[in-house]
Amino acid sequence: MDPPVPPTILFLEDSEPDLLLAEAVLVREAVPFRLLWVRNRREYLAALDRPEVELVLSDFALGDYDGLAALKACRSARPLLPFILVSGHVGEETAVECLRQGATDYVSKGNLSRLPLVIRRAQAEVGERLARIRTEAVKTALLRAAAIAKVVPWRQQLPEKGWVFEESVSAVLGYAPEAFMNDPHLVGKLIHQEDLQRFLAAQAAEGSGKPVEFACRMRHRSGAWLRTRWTLAVEPGQIHGVLQDVSELHATQAQLIQSQKAETASVLVSGLCHDFNNLIAAIAGCAATLALEDLPGDQRETVTAIQGATERCQDLVRQLLGFARKDQEPRKTLRSMNSLAQEAATLLAHVRAEGVHLATELGPEPAQALVEPGQIIQVLLNLGMNALDALAGPGTITLRAGRLAAGPTAQGGQAYLEVEDTGCGIPPELLGRIYDPFFTTKPSEQGTGLGLAMVQAIVKDHDGSLECRSEPGRGTCFRVLLPEPGAPARPGPCQARDPAPVLLADDDDGFRTSWARTIRKAFGCPVLEARDGDEAVRIFRQHAPAVTVVILDGRMPGLSGPEAFLAIRGIRPGIKGILCSGDTPAALGTSVREHGFLAFLKKPFSLDQLRNALAAAGLPAAEPRPGGTGPDPGAARR
């Protein structure tokens, strides 16, 4: 280990004999030092900036320079550096003035034997001063951190029971520290009555010195209740500890517990919806088959009612999965603006105030657009809630849906959704700012200023636009414009001779048999049925040259849909496949395109969706025979 480096002493002295005398005294008294000798002002000022200098010795009379000027230069450059005046020609008054100006001490050249003692004392004083400065700096930093962390150190002297809180109590409870010193009972007044006994019991504990922790509610000066945590230790003569505001932590923990409950509920909802989807799909398949028959009017109305009910069930399942955060499918679907407006109106009806009339005006020919339904419903709900706030009493909110005709150069029209109210309207000077993030005219506890910014972002994500017209005192109307795709080409009739079979694999018997029957009716093609992925591979191996397309459920016993399709493509690489499931591809852990599927159908799906998917696979719909019944070759045998 290297020996410690002795301190460097800067000695301002123009007399070498006097320098040697002082040096000899220090050596004789075993004072460790390294001497840096300077003789004039220029050398002194240059050496004063050297960081290794730890102490200054200075003569007073130095020709064109003096000790008082050297002292002022030292205090300006190095305020804490010890400065000892060593001189034989200084009177008492001059020495006192030097001490008043900040000199550490004075030693007469006639009494140099005092020099070692004075140097040691000066070094000790500097060390203590630096320690105090460091302590204060640490304390200041801790108090600053305590204020940020909402922690308040405190102590209570016994038996007076006077409270001493640090400054951070102002940020936590809203009271200055003096308020607690002036009123020893203020703490008890601020603690919730249900928690006061626990606090008093902790105070009355025997002085073991061990910390005690407990939580209690305290009232802030503003009147708000805070969740606080106390840590205290009772010792003879005093109680001390820290108080912390844990309101945010308590809220976060509550949110975590709620999110865990929601996650558990979402798993349950997802499982139930999967089973429910299969039931709906089976009913929809049977209804689609009946719709292909030539039925009397009343029976056709019954089938139409069944199909309408299954569509509403599909919407309900979609909403449940959306709220459970399990339906994160990014793909947009073709939806009717009328159905979206009706769905939003149904939800708004549950939150409208008394005296508010909710109306819908739907287009005679439903306009359609490719949308993410949950997001568009959210847009309508946000606009509807804003309309309710604008009414502040009786009034009317109208939801409209329709189609704007295409212009001379446009290839397609525009679908639109409107939310109009008869409320207070928006002042003209504010219309240009309504979409700015965090801009709101509502009170701070009611609005965040993000609603319309989010609405605009969603509409832009759908390649649409948002329009607003408003008149103060008469109301506001927001219009969502969405591009309407051109009508898809109708598939041609199926060739009558030698129809190619379709392979349908699903472990749910009701779904499989109903949709197999529907495919035979609608497309005039044989259907090979499989109960699971392994059976699907075996059946395909037997009929590989003839099968035109395979439809596979995502989750089945044994091989899953993607696994079974991988094996099927190993038998015949060019086969076309359609994946269907109540889950999204992401939930299945697969990618439709990467696994070679031509399309994905989300259960429960409609006959039109299946028809579009099969048409893309090269399987056109059957030409209806007289009487409205499609060809039914019967089920293919396994």
C-alpha cells in the first residue's frame, strides 16, 4: 500500500532565511508537508490555482504586495483554504483586521514554535467544516428526494409531545411544519377517526426502539383524503420516524388487482365465447341452408328472423371479446353503417339523461365500409358522450347513417355516420382547436382533451375524414366519412359436371354437419367431413387429387388446423386452404399467410363471407335450380 501523500503548503515569503527557519520548525515537530515556495504576487496567484495546495502561509510585508491582498485573493479563489499569516512586522490591529477578513490564524516570526500547532488546528477545522458541508448537502438532497417521494421525516419529543416535521410535510399534507409545532393535536385531527386508535396504540407502545409500521388515512389541507404509511420507533424520551403518502401506490395496487380480475374474467369469457361461437355457427349454418330452400312466406320470415338473431349474437360475442381484450384481430371487415349506428345507439341509450331523446335515421340502402367495428363504435360513443355533455338538459341526439353519391371522377361513393345534438354548440373561435390533444372546454375533473384527438386518429386510420359543423345555441353535428368499396363481382355458376369435393374438418359436430349441408346446397359440391386434424390428413390422402379446397378449424384434438394443413400441403403442395376459428390467428399462435392459408374466417361467419372465401379459392356458387334448391349430391362417405 502506498504511503499517504503529505499536504502541500504554499508559502508566500520573499526572505529565504525566514523560509528556512519555518521549514526547520516543521521538520523538527514532524509535521508532514511538501513546501511550495513563491516570492511575489505573480508566482503566488499562479500557484494558488494548483489543486494539490491544502494550506497557505504568507508573510505580510512583501515589497509591492502584502499579506492582506494575498488573503483577499485566496478567499476569492479558494474560500475554504486555510490561510495563516506569518510575520514579524505586524501590529495587533493589523493582525486583528486580517483575522476579520478571513485569515485562519496569525503566527509571529518571533514565536515560530506555535506554527505546527496552528497548522494542525487549521487542518482539523477545515476537515470539520467540510464534513458539515457534506452533511448539509446530503441532508438537503435527502429532503429534496423525500419531497419527490412524498416522504416526511418527523420526531416527537416526550413528554411535551410536540411534533417536529421536515419541510416536505408541506408538499404531502399542505401544512407548514410550524402548524404542527403550534398545535400538538393537529396530527390527531387529520387522521381518519376509524384509524386513530391504531395510531394511538402505536404511540403508546413500550420503548423497544424497533420500528412499527401501519397505514392510516389522513386529510390533506384541501380536504382530500390521502392514504399514508407511518414508520415509527418509540425510544426513551422521543418517538421518531417517517410519514409517506402512498395514495398513488394504493391506487396502482388496486388497479393491478382489478387488472388481474379482468384477466381472469377475460380468460373465462374467451373460453365461453369459443363454445358460444360454435353454437351460433351451427345455427347460422342451418339457417343458411334453409334460406336456400323455396319456402312459403311465413317460413322464410322465420328463417330471416333466425339469421338476424344469429347476427346479433355475433355482435354480442364480438363486443364481449373486445372488452375482454381477446379480440385484437387487426383485419378490417365489411360492415353496414346502419348496423354500427344502431349498435352505438343501443349503448348510448343506457347512459342518456332524463329528458334526452335518442333518434336514429338510417339509409334505405345500407352503406358499407371496411372498418374495425370496435373502433368505429368507440368513435360514435365518444361523439355521443360529448353530445350528452353539450345538452346539459332535455334535448335530442340523432345518429345517422347513409351514403354520399360518387362524384363525376370518383370510382366509389362514401359511407357516412353522423352524430348531431341540439346542445349549446361550439364557439367559432374554438372550432379550429377541438382536435388538439389535451384541449378541452370541460372542467379538469371531467375532461382530458383526448376524446376528439382519438376520434380523429381512428378515422384517419380508416382512410376517412371527420367534419364538424356547429352553431352556438343550436347544436353540433359531427360527420364521419369512410370510403365505400366497389361492389364485389358476383361469382359465376358452378360447372354441373364432376363437382370437386371440399374437405371440412371441425371437432364440433353441430358446426360441421350444418355447414357441410350448407356448402352442398349453396355450391353443389360434395363435402368430406373430418372430426379432427388427424382424420383430415387421412381423408385428404385418400382423395388428394380431387379435393379443391380444405376448410380447417384452428383448434382440434390431435393436430391443430395449421398443423394439419402443413401435413396436407406435404401431400399436395398446391392445395388451397381456409382457416376458421373463434380465436384470432394471433391467439392461435399462427399467421394465415405464413402457413399458406388463402383466407381466415372468424367464427361465427355468414354464408356471404364463406362464399367470398370459396370464390377466391376457385369454387363458385351453384346455379339455383327451379324451385330455389341448389344441387345436393349428398355427403361424401369417409
